[in-house]
Amino acid sequence: MSVYIHETSRTFHLQNQQFSYIMKVLPNGHMGQLYFGRPIHDRENYDYLLEKCIRSHSASPDLLEGFSLEHVRQEYPVYGSADFRQGAVEILQENGSRLCDFVYRGYRIIEGKPRLTGLPATYVEDESDAQTLVLNLSDAVTGVELELFYTVFREMGVLTRSAHFINKGSKAVQLTRAMSLSLDLPDDQYDWIQFSGSWARERMPVTHRLSEGIHAIESLRGHSSHQQNPFVILKRPRTDEFSGEAMGFSFVYSGNFLAQAEVDTYQVTRFMMGIHPTWFSWKLESGDDFTTPEVVLAYTREGLNDLSQTFHRLFQNHLIRGEYRHKVRPILINNWEATYFDFNEEKLLAIAAKAKECGVEMFVLDDGWFGARRNDYAGLGDWYPAKELLPDGIAGLSEKIEQMGMKFGLWFEPEMVNPDSDLYRAHPDWVLQIPDRKNSLARHQLVLDFSRPEVVDYIYGLVSGILRESRISYVKWDMNRSITECGSQAYPADRQGEIFHRYILGVYDLYERLTAEFPHILFESCAGGGGRFDAGLLYYAPQAWTSDDTDAVERIKIQYGTSYGYPVSSMGSHVSAVPNHQLNRITPLKTRAETAFFGTYGYELDLNRLSEEEIADVRKYTQFMKDHRELLQFGTFYRLRSPFESNEPAWMVVSGDQKEAIVGSFRILSKANQAFMRLRLAGLREDLLYEVEGMGTFYGDELMGAGLVTSDAATGKVGENIMPSGDFSSVIYLLKAVK
Ligand code: DGJ
């Protein structure tokens, strides 16, 4: 890892073993982008990569020889002068001007990686793991200074970027657009992959070929959203899972975002990612500063699995914090789909007792334990245990669960309030609202104004009180509606554009306080399923409820899609009842368990309703997860066959020393008289002989080259461990090196 600085040509070359990223100061003082891709030799200057030309209709403020901003690739471009593409930054000034002109002033290098105050961000514990280049620029007219941060990780194809503005001028300005990253690429030969969906069908990969014009995804819902994930891949058209060039952009942020690629008619691609400029502004009084959240940019030449593995490793080692960063996750039972709101302590204890018998380690009480929350019309915000349900409160229930030999976890939805609640009656001004406009309800609830510190303080008081007085080992932090009418009564008119961002900062603040005070508690984030599954929240909560859809077949797709950007250890996954509550589909218990193995694993049903035979299987699956969760959750994950393209999707995890692996193979619909099937594995050592339990012994090169012959019951037996007949089937293959 090196940062080469060439003072004469004013060239900056960031390099590690995976990529080179090269910039230079342009003749007009702006920062130009020269190259991003495979590592290349360092040299004094790369001016041959500078696209200097003036074409008909090109403009230039400085009459620079043969050079126009319209055609040169830049690092942090501005709209309004000679570049007609979208800019990364816009500053509204007192005189109505929005133009700025950031000119290079200098640089500094920081060993390691500085933290971003108040924001989640990747980190290094050892300074030698990363180096940060900070470029200093300034706009002479406004006096605003800009610092562009570039951190190169030593051992990974990862570069992170963020921007920091300081108003050194004498007048206030409004920042109205401040992207975290802008990257101009010299061509448009890319497939753009986004992860789209909706409630109960999150993060389905959607691919577009880039072409002239703008392709964008966004969230304007106040949370990163079920609809679009703040994660985008640009890959070369021929890149597949195992080979080829690709880059991924992950926004370490949980609020409104924009990710877009603008391809001009010279086939130059400008990629940008940052806080969505719609309804965003940030007032900078003289002396104030503003930091954008960070974007992680990962690069590979070895295909999409390698790109995903880079994100998995980065997030597991340099984003997720706390005790559970590298720790296997408890096997839990959650009562939501077992009871919904219809429970009392007796019922809960009966569910817990049966789960305990099956080897489950933690009982989680979901929604409905507080205030008047007997359904979703009332009680949100009143975080006091409902004595009619829980005579000894949460403290008493958690004690009883612990006495049974299990840990106890609890659900909160800290950001919300029902109008029918004591909290709302006492503080009707504590919700997001716009004067003289009606508030929209969603799930009969309003959004607390987390841009106000006193609101966050109040919720902190209640939640931390319960956590302190009870024996709680896990918290599920839910968030069940998108944000509308985003205004705050606590801020003046010229700061209303700050509320979306201030809201998320309030959420981060509460997370920070709770995780710091209760380091032993495992937090799982949730937003009506996977509506806030983003890198920002992983900084606070090591796992997220992947989706409210617990059907195994849909979960294969959802977990497969999620795996492009996020590690297995972060995906909340439970075995639920059949017929499935979201789809009414009946899938075998085996398939439900074997899908959930590739996640944090838990149960979301009343095990008392299962037959003795099923209970015996549940015990077996729970034990399997205990025996293998280290590998399942922290091994190297490979996608083998896509559920979006194949009736037989498959994936696998491989241990760090490559001596063990677990393959999950699924079949959606059974077919009569089926072809013999082979599954080519990945990530093994060619020269090691592996025993595939129930199938025989094979060398790694055989398993990766010829493949594991799997076949099925209909077409002939190739081993003991075969795919059961029937629809929605699955099989797990365990591999162990025998020499
Ligand atoms: C939505 C979550 O995703 C569910 O798991 C459950 O916690 C409900 N909210 C409770 O209201």
C-alpha cells in the first residue's frame, strides 16, 4: 500500500495490490481523475491520460489551452460553469449564486484512518492497515474549504471516500448538494447492478447496461429502504461470479441517498453517491463544518464473488464493532409469528420452555409488551411493561427466562409513536411535522422527531432504564414506517432542509449511547424486515433482520441478493411455521432450516405445535448450527448457482484454512426424469482430498473442475446424501479435508 505524491506534476497515486487510483491537479487548479483500475507502475506523470480537448460548444472560463471541464474527468465536479454534467457539490450563497470553484491548496497524509464524528464509518485498529490522503481545496469567493478524504486499505481492494466542508468565509452559506463520492470513468462498458425490491422481497439484483443518459437509484423515504439498497455494482459485461473486473459502491449511511451514473455522449461515465439532494440543505454559518458520510469503493479483477468477499471481510473486520464482531450468534426463538400480539407471560414461558428443550439459546420477546400496545393502533412510545401481560415486568420475565437457562432479548421501536399513546398526548410537538399540513399515518404511527436531542434523550432514558433493570442480552430495534412530512418544530425555516439528515444523526446517537453503555448486548436492526439493511447500521448492530418474508424459497433469493453486499453473519434468518404466513407456501422443515443456516439462525414459531418427529428434527438442526455456525457465519461465502437463473440454486462457505466447507444446495420445483446434476464447487484447495459426507472422497480440483455429482432420487443414487424428492427441497454437503 502506498500513496505516491509527485510534486512537480502534482499527481497523486494511491496504490495497493488490488488497484491504482490516480489523480492530478488540473491546469485550472481543480482535481482531475486520471485512472482507477488494476495496479499500474508509478511514474512521475500520467498526463497522457488527461483528456485535453476543446470541442465545438465547449466552454472554458480561463481560456486554458486545449482544455474544457466538459471533457476532462474530475474528482469532485461542480455544475454551473463549463461542465454541463451533474456536479458533486452545490452551495447556495447570500447573493443567490450556487456556483463554486474548488481549487487545490495542498494535501496531507494520515497514517491509518480518521473517524468521522457522529457518523458510522469503516475503521482500522492498527495504523498500518490503511493510509489516508486528504486533499485540501478552497473556494475563494465563499471562503468555504473542502477536504476530500481517500483511505486506501492495505490488504484489500478497498478505497473509502468522504468530504468535509468548513466555512472559513465571513458569511453563512447553504450546502445544498454534497456527494460523498464522484468518480469519472473513461468509458461506459459497464453493467450496473442494483438491489431492488419492496417489503418482503428485498434486495433482488437488477442489471442494466449503462448507456448515454442518467441511470439512478435513490431513497427518499428517510431510511435506506426496502425499495433500493445503498449499494451498487459496476461490472464489465463479461464479468461473472468467478472472473472479470467489477467495482462496488456501498454507502455507509441509513437515510435518503442517491446513486447515479451519468454517461455523456463521449461515453464517459460519471458515478456519484451521497445524501440525496432532494430536501437536503445544511446551513454553514461562518466557522461551521459538515462531514458527508462515507462511501466504500471496492475493486476486483476476479469476479463478483471476490468483490462480495471483499465487502464481507471489510465489514466483519473494519465496520462491525463490539463483542459480537467475530462471535457466533446465539440461536434464538422470537415470538412474533408464534403469537403476534396475542400473548401473556404463561404463553411466552411455554414457548421458551419448548425451545429450551430443543437446544435454543435465547428467547426474544417481540412487539406488544408495553403500554397499551395490544394491537398496532396504540402504545408505541410508552416503554413501560404492560403489567396485565407480564405481572413481574420485563425484569421478572427476563429473570425467569434466565432461570430456564436461556438468554433474553427484547424488541423496541424507539423512533416511533402512536397518536394513541401517553407520549404523544404529553408531547404532540415531538413528531416530525410541517406547519399547517396534515401528517400522514403509516401503520397507525407517527415518527418521533429524532433531530431534537431532547427527544432522543427521553427515549434513551426509557430504553436504557429497561436494559439496566432487566437481564437483557439482545435488542431488536425495529422501524416500521417511512418518513413523511419531514419537518421539525425545533428548527428555523432555513434549517428545515437539515431534518432528514439530523434525524439519522439522532438515530446514530441513540445507537452509539446504547451500544457503548451495554456492550454485552447484541443489537439486531430491523425496519419492517429489511428496510434499513445498510452498512451504516452495521456499525452499531452486527446483524439485521433480513426480511419479514420467512418463506424458505423466497429467503433463498433474498439472502442470495443480500450476500452481494453483506456478510452471512449479518443476515437474521429464522425457521418459521407452515403454511408460511407471508405466502401460504408449505416447505419442508429441512429446507427451512438449511436456508436459515446461512444466516444468524433462529426460530419464529411455537415449537409446541410441532409433532414429536419434527421436534426431533429441530433438535438435530439446532445442534448442527451449534456445531457449524463458526464456519457458516464467518467462512468465505461463494454464490454457486443463482436462484434467479436456476431451479437448483446453490452456495457454499469455506473455512479460512480451506480444510472445511459447507455447501447448501436447493431445488425449487421437482422435475420428472431429471438430468444428472453436477455442482461445481469453489474456494477449495486443488491438492487436498476432501471427504464429502455421504458422497465419497474427491480432490479439490475434481470438485471444482468436474463438480460434485449430485443427481437426485428420481434419476439414480450417487451417494447417501441426496436431494429429497419433491418440491422445495434442499441438501447440505459437509466437506472435510482428509489429508
Ligand atoms: C416488523 C418486523 O420486521 C417484525 O419482525 C416484527 O418485529 C414486527 N415489525 C412487529 O411489529
